[in-house]
Amino acid sequence: MIECTTCKISFSPSCRICPRCETYEPTLNERIEYLISAAEIALEEGAADADLESKLVQEGVSSQEAHEIVHERATKVRRATRYYGYKRLFGGIAMVFLAGFPFAAAIFGTTRRVTFTALGLMLAGMGVRLLVLGTRNILAGRD
Ligand SMILES: [Zn+2]
């Protein structure tokens, strides 16, 4: 929270000026932490780097610093997303592999062939979906 020196009220760092007197302007220093965490959240939600940079510049951050802030966080977010992508990819491979068992039961067994086929298709479908999603995470670095 930021305190207005004129009205002595506290207000959110999301405000660029005091909501009561509308004259007191907090310094960039008082708002920078808020601005950075807002940028981090937006990045996780898939916002474009360039949009976030220009938003920070509008808030008074120098373009050099805005670039550094966004670049550093974007790298972090992308790394985490890629790691998640690899987990999805391996989960998908495991599921496709597991789908082989019900398929084998359906092909070589004599009973409940429809059930085993359905189970195999379900596992294979989920596996392929994970493979696709995981690959997309790894390539794009976003969800
Ligand atoms: Zn005020």
C-alpha cells in the first residue's frame, strides 16, 4: 500500500495517482514491485512480451529497464513451462505404451474384446493428447 502525503490515506499501488485528491503521484520506486508482479502474472497468463514492455513504459519505467524486467521473467516462465511440457510428453509416451496392453488383450484374448479395445483407445487418445500438448509447451514455451 502507498500512503498519500496530502490526505494520509493508503491506496493500492495499482493506482497511478491518489484516488482521493487525484494530485499525489507515488514515485515509480513505490510502485515498481507491484508493476513487476503484475507483469509476471500477465506473462503466466500468456501476455506478449512487447505488450508488457510498452505497458511498463507507459507506467514510467525506462524502455531499457522494461525490456530487462520482461525478458528476465519471460525466460523464467518459459523454462518452467518447458519443464512441464517434458513431463506431459513423457506421461503421454507412458500412456501410449500402456494402451498396448488392453489392445493386446483385445487382439489375443477371447473375452471382453470390446471393453479392452475401448480402454486401449481411451488410453491412446489421452496419451496422444498429452504428447501434442507437451510438444507445444516445449516448442512455444507457453501453455
Ligand atoms: Zn491524496
